[in-house]
Amino acid sequence: MAAANVLADPLAHGTVSVDHLRAVQRRREFPTRATQSLQLTVQNRFLRGVLAGTTKPAVPWPLRLMQRLPVLQRIPARLIGVGIRPEHVRTPANSE
């Protein structure tokens, strides 16, 4: 969506430049890095020992908290499904 929002008009007019591509990168770089950092943290803190067979599987405290407070259960699903910075299609009728 970020690329579509930035590039739709330049593509339609044949005027795409490196600056347009940089704008897409700037828009998506933080969410991508944050998501990858979260994935690495989960892998390194919770999964690595279990997969290597050196640690007995245990429910991490954030998951135990979510079990006690169901309202928190939406957070991981939202982060996975929607992402850290949700994107929406901008059309001329609803542009910024």
C-alpha cells in the first residue's frame, strides 16, 4: 500500500524517480526493522533453547498475562495481521 500510494501518480505520468523510491523506503523501513527485531527477540529469548533441546518449554510471562487479561489477546494478532504502521490505499477522493 505504501508503494501504491507513493508511486501511483508518478507511474501514471511516467515520472517515477529515485526520490519516489526513497520515499517508499523511508515509509516502510521503521515498521520492517521493528517487526524483524520483534521476531529475533522471540526467537532468541523463547524459541532457541526449546528448539535446541536445552530448555524445557514454558509459557513466557507475556503469554501468561494475556491468558489472565483477555483484552490483551488482540495485540499479537493485530501486530501480525495489520503491522506496526498500517497502510491504507489513498485515492484522490480521500488523499491527505
